[in-house]
Amino acid sequence: MCPPDTMKALMAYPWPGNVRELENAIAHGFVLCRTREISRADLPDEVCGQNQSDAASPENASFSNPPSFSPTPLTREHLVSLLDTCNWNKAEVARQLGKSRTLVWKYMKKWDIPLKQG
């Protein structure tokens, strides 16, 4: 069982990756949660971000980017630089960005960055 706001976020997301993406989101939440329930804050940003039109409200302030991460938008150059720094380890790049590996892969595909250093 999960809190109603978490279930609402899960139900509102379109799940373009179908069951595999849902499994990954649940696994992501399980790894991050510190209680017996997965909260909305534990879900990947792309899942919560789809239905956070009220993200600026005080009750949702905890869902914004953590202060340790840069609020500047990710650029192709920055992503390539991080990939080089992390020896093209996408999981490490995602951890440094505070995002999911899936999102890193999506940006790599969008910006035509090869999956392996070459």
C-alpha cells in the first residue's frame, strides 16, 4: 500500500515504457524510501513531474530538486562532460544529476549521443 498522493502520481503518469517502466519506478522508489511505504518524493522525477502543476505550492515544496543538485537545465555539453568524467557509466551520471538512468538514456537518444564512448 502507498499514500494516496503517491498512488495518484502513479495513476496519472502515461507509462510510455509500459510495465518495464512501472517496475523500474517502483524499484527506484523502494531504494530511496526510508519508511515502509513509497512516498511520492521517492518516485523518479519524470513520474511525479507529469502531474505536479501545483509544484510551487508550499505543501509540495519537498518535491523540488534537492539543494545539493544544480537547478540549471541539463545541456548536451554538460551531459557529455559528465559521461566522460564518469567513464560513460550512465548510472553514476544519473546519481550525480539526481535523476534516473532512464532519463539519462532519453537525453542521450534525444541529443544523438552514442551509448558507448567512441
